[in-house]
Amino acid sequence: MQPIWLFLVSILAGFVGAMSGMGGGVVLIPALTLLGVDIKQAIAISIVSVIATSSGSASAYVRDHITNLKIGMFLEMFTILGALTGAAITLIAGQRVLFVAFGLVLLASWGALFLQRHEGWQPIAHQDRVSRWLELEGSYYDQATSQTIAYQGGRAYLGGPLMFGAGLIAGLLGIGAGALKVLIHDLVMGLPPKVSTTTSNLIIGVTALAGSSVYLAAGMINPGLAAPVILGIVSGAFIGTRVLVRLTNETVRRFFMVVLLVLGAQMLLRGILR
């Protein structure tokens, strides 16, 4: 396999990952399997690349004061445990199961957002007691609207356990599960889409680090494949972060939905037809 093709595909994956908060694996894994890489090895490489995507994009979002560090650190406790569990399951799972599971996760995420497509973000009016105690709130300057957006996070008592499930899928499929993390931020905790995406980018790196330790111990990470992938992912993530801050919240959500639908359908069909 030519490293140049890996590099170019990885640039696209990194761009999509930074723009959508999904970590790039949703593009990288389908592309690697189409190029002939075994899906388990693709998952292992992808979860390492997720760390690079998170590092490349999350640092820029933190600098721009969009990422909510307190919310991210609270939720990371749950995703780490889930990632370790999910990676252990992948080592013993069949390939067809992984293809189908990958597609179903993405399509379910798309369906949840589709049902909410006509509902713009609305700030939480009354913060629950647990979220207030954790001080899950913040503000950021939105370049697209030239306004400072203040918000409060809610339902932390649901967000934490659900993040364990997202971490489980992250370790299982090597995608960072940013799709699910963004949904939990949006639909459960009531965060603005830009804060959801940027905070997801922070969390997926820590989640992927936990999951990749399992694949590394099993000898499934090929350095020759991982090197051009990581370089491309970081380059694409850098480009994506520069674009996202100039877009509206609605544009970010629409982009996110298109990616989920196309890749979810493709992976599901490949799993069924194997």
C-alpha cells in the first residue's frame, strides 16, 4: 500500500474529524478497509490517529476558549473505563459484527440528530442541582455571529453514564465515538453545537489513549501504516479547526449529519454483504 494514499486519505479524515468532533475514524476506517487493510488492524490504527486528531484540533479550540475544560474532564472519567472495555471486546469479535456495529452506530446517531433538525439550540433555563454543584457552565465568543454566547450544562447525572457507553463504542470501533459524545452534549446536556464539537475533540483523545493501550499490548498497531496516517490526520485537523470557527452552529450540525448518513450506510451495507 502506497504511503502517499494513506497520507491523502488521512488528511480528509482529519479535516472531517475536526469539523464534526468525531475524531476522523469515521472516514479513516472505511477508507483503510477499502484499501485492503483488515478491519481490526484499521480500528487499531484509527484509535491511535484519534489521539493525533484530538491533539491537533483540541489545542486550537482550547486556545480560542470554546472548549469547556471542566465538562470535558468530568466526562473523561467515564469514557476511559468504557474504552478499555470496548477494546477488549474487539479483540475477540468477528469482522462482520464490527462492520455492522460501525454502520448502526453512525446511522443511529444520524437519526437522533435528524429528529432534532428543526430545533435550534436553546440555552438551559434551569440547571439541575448536580450540574450546578459541578459548575458546568461557560461562555465563548462566536466569530460567525460576533456575539459572546453564555450557556449552562445540565443533566450531568445522565451525561456521565451515557459517556461510559460512548467510550465503550470508541474502544470497540476505534472511532473516538465523537458522534455519540456530540449527541450527548447536544441533546442530553444542552450545550451549544460548537461547544459540543470542541469539547468532544478534547475527550476523544483521552478516550483513544486508553483504548489504544489494549491494541498496543495485543501487537495490532503497525508503525509503518500508522506513521503516514498520523501525519495526515494532524494536517487535516489543523485545516478543519481554522474552518470551523468561522461557521455558524447550524452549518456545523448539517455537515455532521451528512457525514454520519453517508458513512453509516456504506459500512452497514458492507457488513451485510460480506
